[in-house]
Amino acid sequence: MRNLWKTGLCTLALLTLAIGCNDNHPGNDVSQSQETKIPADNSTHDEVVIAVANIHPSQAATTQPAMSQITGQVVFTSTNEGVKVVAELHGFKPGSTHGFHIHENGDLSAVNLSSAGGHFNPDKHQHGGPGSAAAHAGDLGNLTADAQGNAHLEITLHGLTLTKGPRGLVGRSVIVHADADDLKTDPAGNAGPRIAGGVIELRGS
């Protein structure tokens, strides 16, 4: 009887030891699931913001056949480098060059677009161009039309945002001028009358 009792105790001890070893074995399902648990992704991703200005002729330009067909779109996209601007405009005289700027106001109600105000210039700089040491924030340079009267421009603006506010572009306007911008003369580079424009609005708004 005593031997049987000792045998039972030994068997129980061996079973307990085996179970304990099995719980710590790498192949155990519970242990493996704990080891491979993946923490929640707490990383953040910058949201891409897009704004668009749909360009139409000014009312004054519609009285001049050579300037009355200018249409197209300017797309503003937030990037890590700044605000990327891509313009695709049509209806120009082939080979012609035109000043192209962001203006302070999004009011295009005036026949000659004078209600758009002056160039967007939060830093109070002198007029210039994209390659100038100093320029208005809204100085985008010139558009030059190809043989079919189409103009394309890409530029990245730094220190500006696609919001409303002192350095924001949303709610302002894009203006196309009748003549080339000389990229130096205040206040608008002798670029001539405003012949087309569009308000910068967030896509979907």
C-alpha cells in the first residue's frame, strides 16, 4: 500500500513537471500568440489636401476676341516640400506669354477683375519672379503658350498652406494677364490687363 502511494505521488509530480514544461515550450499555442502579438499602428500620415481654381475669361476680355477663350484649371496639392501648383490653360494666341499670379482676394465680380486686389504678398516683398531673391508669394512667373495655344506650368510654393488665413491660399484667386511679366517692376511686372481668373477652392467644397 505504501509503495502504491509513493508511486502515485511520483506520477503526479511527473505530470505536473510535464505540464509546466509544456506551458513554456515555444510551440505552445498560447505562448506563441503572446510572442507574436503586433502592437496597434499609432503612426500618423499627412493628409493630402487639394484645391482647384477653374479659370474663365474676365467680362472685359470677352469683348476682345483674341483674349476671350482662355479657360482651364489650376490644381494646388499639399506635399512634403510645399504646395505644388499645376496649371493647364487653353485658348491663348500661339506662342504668346502672359503674367500669372495669385491675388489677394477671391472676388472676381469686377468686369476687369480689379476686385481680386493686388498680388498675394504676406511678407511685403518687392515684385519679382520664381527665381528672384525676393518676390511676392503670389508671383508665379509667366505662362507661355505652345503652337496650339495651350500653356502648362508646374511650380512648388514654400511656406504657404491650403487653408484660409494669413499664409493660406484657399479663398484667394489666380489671375492671368494680357502681357508678359517682366519679373521685376512693382507692383505687377507691367503684365497688363487681367484677362482671366479663378477662385482657389478646396476640392469638393
